[in-house]
Amino acid sequence: MRPLYRSMALFLGSSLFSAAFAGGGPNPKVAVGAKVYAHYGYDLKPTPYAGYVDGDPRPNGFDVDRAYFNLKARIDNTFSVRLTTDVARTEDEQLQAVLKYAYLQVALAEGVKLRFGSASTPMIGFSEQFWGHRWVAKSFADQEGVLNSADMGVHALGKHADGVVSWAASMVNGEGAGMPDVDHAKSFQARLTVDPIHGDIKLPISLFISDDFYTHEDIDSTTVLVAAIGMKHKNFGAWGEYLSETAGELKGRGVSGNLVGKVPELLNIVVRYDKWDPNTEMEVDGLTTMRGGVTKDFNSLVSAGFLYEVTESEADPDQPEKGIFFRMKAGF
């Protein structure tokens, strides 16, 4: 059986099993859902460019960026389970399903949870809450391949003082969700967030660290640092972060910022800026990406938008990658 069909069969079988199991629990609750991210893009690269032939249509196309299948089951007030498959394109451009989330959650105390399995890592999901447009683009560190959005291991998270303080910590393989532990090294990750004016307006200030340990002596461990600050109101959101990655003598640095302004019941105005230099010792490997446009939230599950997106490379600043995109998300 092909991997995509095998994963879908696993998901459907698990859903049926959980639905049947739910009848015997003390306070069972099972939720099944799905989300899809898709787009149409029209290329606006300057001409002539590599592969350009006069008279040929410009590169354009429809595609599915992501498709998620979700199963959440609360066994009782202490235990719950989540299973999420992620359908995306592989390096050979084939759509394939992988396991993203698969964990048992234990509610240890008020506001404190422990997860065993493949679960969200401490920083990515938190920053995506303030970006709020994952269907337009991944969060900065995930987009640049510096951090994984999910990984296999042990995860703890908590909120205290009505959300003024929140934190998350994980010990994971470091390979990312769905990947085997090829080197047996481990990565420790932790985030601490303080929101001094937590209320109608949120102002979270966050520090994050990821550090490899128990690695081979001849392999440089990787340390990732993130410093971030955000602001969120019902009609306005902003997020900015500084990202640092160090592996031996290799140092990567970057900054990202986004603004989302909401015209109530009408549309959102979205602007985002990313600048990443994967090796500060080289002068021609940096990338700068800018996005801007309007989006519309039809409800909590359906959104769409038109965006202009451009990526400029230090190696070839006169030939930026740019285009106009219609993007959407839908779910149930």
C-alpha cells in the first residue's frame, strides 16, 4: 500500500476505533476534523530569466500546500490523545502523508500538561498564534528550516497567573515529526513568555533556546536562540523576532516581523518581512522575503486572500522571485 493511502487508512481506522471506544469512558469526547491549504500563483519574475522562452506562458499553477487530518479524543479529565497526519509535497514533488502529531496528553495540575509522542515544539506553534496566517506562510524559523514545528519526545507546557506567564519545554530527537532518530542525539528546547499587560491587549515577551546534547564528539552541536515580542488586540496584531543559529563556526542570523490589521467584518491587511542569512561569513547567501496583501476570514474555518510575494537573493538581486498569489484555507 502506498504511504499516502496507508496513512489515510490508519487515520480512518483510528477514528472508527476511538468512536467505538468513546462509549465506555467516564466523560468521553471525540472530535474529527480536517484542514486544507491551497493556492494559485502567477509568476512575475523579470525577463529574461533561466528557462524563459519568448512567447511561452509565464509559470503559473494551482497547488495544495497542506492537508491535515485531525483526531482528538478526551479519555477523561486527565488523559487525552491527538493524531494528526500532514499531507505535503516531498523533495521529489509528490504529495505524501506523514505523521505530524501523535501523543498522549496528561493533565498534571491546573494549567500544566505533559505530552508523550510527536507533538508541537515550544516556539513554532506559539509564534503562529500571533502571525495567524499559517496558510499564507510558515513561521520564520520553520520557514527557514532552523526549527521543526513538531518532533518526537517528551513535552511539557503550562500557563500561570491567568496567562501572564507561560512556558514550554521539550526533549526531542531533533529530526522533526515523522523522521527516524538517525544519530541518537537529543535536543532540549524551552520557551519562557511573560505578558505584563495580559488582558484585552496582549504583549508577550518571549525567550527560546534549543540546544543539542548527547551528540557524537566529532559533530558540532546546534544552538538556536529566539527573542520575540508581540502585540495583539481584537483588531490588530504584530509580531517580531530575532533568530540565531550556531553550529560550530557556522552562524546564521535573521529577523522577521509581521503586521495584521483587521477591518471588522470586512477584511485583513497583512504585511510580513523576513531576512535570513544562513552563514554570516558569506556575503551572497542571504534571502529577503516580503509579503503584502488582503485576506478575509469568512468564519473560523474558512479564509482566503490575495497577496504579492517577493524574495530577493543576495547572490542575484536583479532577478528576484516574485508573484501574485490567491491563497485559501478551509476545514471542518
